[in-house]
Amino acid sequence: MPRPTAPVAGATAAAAATARPAPPGTEAPAQPPEQTSKQPPTAPPPSPSPGPAAGAARNEPHARYARLQAAASEMASSLARSEPETQPKAPAASSRELTSNPPAASQPAAGQPCQAPAPEARVGRVVSVSGAQAVALLESEAAEGQGQSCGLEIGKLVTMRTETSVVFGLVAGLSIPVPSQDPTQPEVRVVELELLGETQINERGRRLSFQRGITSFPSLGDSVFHATQEDLGIVFASQDANNVRVGSIHQDRRLPACVAVDDLLGKHFAMLGTTGSGKSCAVALILRQILQEHQNGHVVLLDPHNEYHRAFGEMAELIDPGTLELPFWLFNFEEFVEVVLGRKSSPDAIEASILNELIPIAKRQFLGDAEDHRYVTADTPVPYRFNYLIQLIDEIIGKLEKPEDLGPYMRLKARLKALQADSRFSFMFGSVALRDNMSQIISRIFRIPVQGRPITIIDLSGVPSEILNVVVSVLCRMTFDFAIWSDRALPILFVCEEAHRYAPQNPSLGFEPTKRAMSRIAKEGRKYGVSLCVITQRPSELDSDILSQCNTIFALRMSNSKDQEFVRSTLSESAEGLMYFLPLLRTAEAIAVGEGVPVPVRICFDELPREYRPLSGTAPFSHTWKVEKGDSAFIDAVVERWRRQQR
Ligand SMILES: Nc1ncnc2c1ncn2[C@@H]1O[C@H](COP(=O)(O)OP(=O)(O)OP(=O)(O)O)[C@@H](O)[C@H]1O
Ligand SMILES: [Mg+2]
């Protein structure tokens, strides 16, 4: 498809476009709903493509729609006599709980007779269709009013009518290929459209619910209309019980922005945006909405900055540094070596091979003679006595004849003892009596049974930074392994804040097993019922494989051009135009793309009540710097906490 030569898609154009008045179509008064999208059982399926007569009628859209409308109203009056009206469901009470916006002014129009669009809603005609793209020329008033707005802007939806459907297009580009020097002269104005989906019109002239994909394409010369509120209602205000409201649509704030829970969670989602753009609030909002409707959920949220503890109130089980328990024997060999020997060691180092040999011996000793030991390796999550491991090293030291061989054993023993004594590692080595409490640990982390708390918030702020990656690796791996060994019985959502730290694109950063564990969830989790939510301020630093597996993306404000470019490259072409908005989005606004939302759309998240907001507010410099807070008791308390490593 030829691209227009003077595109105005982009930040400047978008900024200019947002200042324009709303298109007339979106301000149309709401039509009262007559019927839900449910098709009567006797209705035959709609024909997927127009019949031969359709071609002749293509250049007469108004005549065609007049006919359709006449048929539809006839059908409507006969149905009104024979069928009871089905009222659409009111939005769930919990969906409104967090909502500060006015309620939706209209309900979905799926199931209503297909109305012919008002003539003033017409903006132009189709002049090119190729695959999922179309180009329209603006006509009549939209084009005549030189220097005036056509009411279209990037990201808005328009409709095109075919014989059997209403096709929805997203404005992806606006341009005047040959601008005139004289503003009074007519100019050719071009609109690039991405075709997103359609609502089919059944044989009784009623509109069915919105579907992605196109079965009946618009043809050359077909009219293009502003999407009316009724059109938008069909797309966005779906009555599906699996949908939860998270905000409103930017194009028409009266319409709710909903996410489809199964589609959102089933195939992973990402929350991307610069610092302070509203990612944590959005995640808290989405999870609250989902968990209010699905009280037996299983969510594990990694909280590296201890900011989420108040976001979920009674719904959350909090695991803080004082109550975190991840015994050393739950770590696999690679993870344990990373903790003990650190980044610089290689798995081939002498110390690592000593551990590889001794750990299975220690595990077998714990299991006793009665057990079959064949399955035990250095990776098996079986308890063993840490002191017994040190004792085994001592025994070898006692038997060594050459003093020069002592080095690795002495170093290893010293390191193990240092870890055991370090209070920061008490979550690994703190338990005095060794017991096999793996079931209890799993039960607590994955909320089985739920007991009214479907989400576990793991506060990682107390975990020493040098092993934070290893701890995340253990949690990621445990989540996936649990899903495998539980035979997919319980779908789990794993939410990872600051994901670029654990799964960086740069292979020389981070800890390879963590990235591998997260990648595995991203690639195979869907089949095992493990869903991933990645949150990051630096999408370009996150492993691109992981991001590309996220089927729903919420892109909030993003100022870094590398990040913007990266996000654009991972998205389908249909959302590309919308991505030019990224630097201009306000806090708590996002471009939502993918399977969790009906079409790529700019949404405004609902306001999260102050008491549920993650503790991530910007430091109040101007306020705090007005009062003296420098007494010695304050500093003493800080020093004490610092030394004890207790916040
Ligand atoms: N949906 C919302 N409702 C109410 N306030 C919001 C919302 N979204 C953002 N905010 C406001 O913006 C501030 C920053 O939001 P948030 O902490 O979610 O940003 P962030 O993108 O997670 O930042 P960071 O990357 O630094 O963690 C919040 O403290 C809150 O005041
Ligand atoms: Mg945040």
C-alpha cells in the first residue's frame, strides 16, 4: 500500500489532534438498549461474505443502509411483539467501587437493529484496501473546511459498512500528501486505517457482538463514518461476565475500559512505562478488580521496594523479611552455588564440584537408609543438615595429605559458616531445627487453601541485593515446578516488578537461571496454568523474548526513545500509530494492546483510592524541607536499624 508522503502521525500531530473538538459521532445521544448480544436460537448464522448482489450495491451505501434500516426496523417491531426484552446486566458493584468516573452513559448495542449512520457522521470514502490496512480520502465538510479539523485523530475508531457487517478501523495516520500554500484551496486529505474487527449483521438486521478479524472487507468507495457511541459501546462495553472494568476509554470517557480476565491472564501481560507513570497503581487496580470477582485466585507478587503492602488490605498475605522462609535446601545447585560462591565462580570451580559431590550425600543422610535414594541429586528439593555439610568438608580436610590441597575446602567452609552467621541470610539458614516443611512453604506462598487471601506479597526489600536474583529464581522456578507437579490443577499468576533487573536483555547482567526460569514461564506457562505479569520502567532492557510472549501490553507514558522504539517493535502494526502517543500520555493513562482488550485503545485507568495506592509517592521535598527533622534520636534509630538490618 502506498504510504502518504506527508504523514502527521507522531507526537506533534497527536498533540495537535488532542486539542481538537470531539467528533460529532461520539457526542450522539445514547440509544436505549433493546436486546443483548445473545442471538435468538432460531437465527441462522450470518453469511461470512457478501453475495453477488452486494458488489452492485457497494457504491450506494446510503441506499443500501436505507434498505437495511427498513428491514431492521420491520424486524425490530415484529420482534418487539414476539420476544421479551432482555435487559443488559448492570456493571458489577465491585467494578464501580474504585471508579471515580461517571458511569457509562450507554449500554452495548449488540443485538439492536443496525441503524444507518447519520449523514453528518460521514467523513470520507475508502480508496485503498490491502490486507488489514485501508486508506480513506476525507470528503465533503471534513475536507472542504480547509484549516478546520476533521474531528479525527490517531487512535480513534471509525466504521465502514459492508452488506453483512460494520467494520471497525483504527486511525493510524493522517496526512495531506501535497499541502497547498493557499489555505483556501482544496487539498487531498488522507486517513490511514488499520482494520481491527467487525460486528456482523444477522439476517434480521441486528448487530451481533464485536469480533476481532474481518470476514467481509470494505470495498473501494465505501463510506467511512465516525464511530458513534453505540458503535463504541458494542466494542468496549461488552457484557461478558469474565470482563472486569479497569478504567474508561479516552475516545469517550463515558465508556468503560474492560479487560477480559481469561485472555489477560492466560497469555501473560506487561505493564510498561517510565517511573511515576502509574504502573504499580495500574497493577494494583487490575488485580484488585480481578480478585474481587474471583476470590479464590492464586497470585504471587514480588515486591522489591515494599510498596504494595497496603494495596490489597485483607486480601493479601504479606511475607516480609522477618517472615520470609526459603530454606537453603530448596535452592537448586546453580542457585546454591551462586549464593555461596557468588557471581565470579564458575560451575566448574573446585569449590562448586566439592558441593556437587557432598550435597547429595547430605541429603541421603537426612532421608535415612529406608528411602530409595536414586532420585536424589544436588538439585532435588530435599532437606539436609547444613552442619552435616560442613562436617563432611571437615572430614575431607582431616584426610588430606598435601597442605596445598586444603585451600578450596578451607575457603568453602569459611564461606558456609559466614553465611550461617549473617542475619541477612536468616530466611535461608535461620531455622534451628531442620524439618521438611516444603508443603507448608508452598501452601503459604501459593495460597492453598486461599483462606480469603488470594494474593501473596513477597517483600524482597530485606533480601541482600547480591542474592536477590537468586531468590527470584527460586520463586519463579518453584511456581513453574509446582504447576507441573500439580498437573495444572491451580492456575497461578506470578507478578514481577522491576522485571528488567531479573531478566535483562544483556546476557552479561543478571543471573542466567532467573532469566531462564522467567522465560520458561513466558514460553510454556500458558499450557501449565502459570501466568506472568512483568512490570518494568525499561522495556528495552528487558529480555525481548519474554516481552514478546506477553499477549497484552499496557504501555504507559514513556519518554525514552529507545524504550518507545522497542515497545513499538514488539507490537502488531495495528497499534503502531497509537504508540506515538507514548511520550504524551498523562499519569494513569495507557495504550492497551493485545488479547486482553477488544481493540488497541488508549485508556484512562480508574482512580485508585488513596488508601490502596502502592507506597511509591515522590518524596515531598518542598514540604519536608520546611521543617527541621535533624534530632539525634532520629539518627540513632536509623543507625540501629541499619546495623540490625531490620527496617
Ligand atoms: N490509577 C491511579 N489512581 C490514583 N493515583 C494514581 C494512579 N496511577 C498513578 N497515580 C499516582 O501517580 C503516582 C505514581 O504512580 P506509580 O507508583 O503507580 O508509578 P510507577 O509507574 O509504578 O513508578 P515506578 O516505576 O517509579 O515504580 C502514584 O503515587 C499516584 O499518586
Ligand atoms: Mg512502581
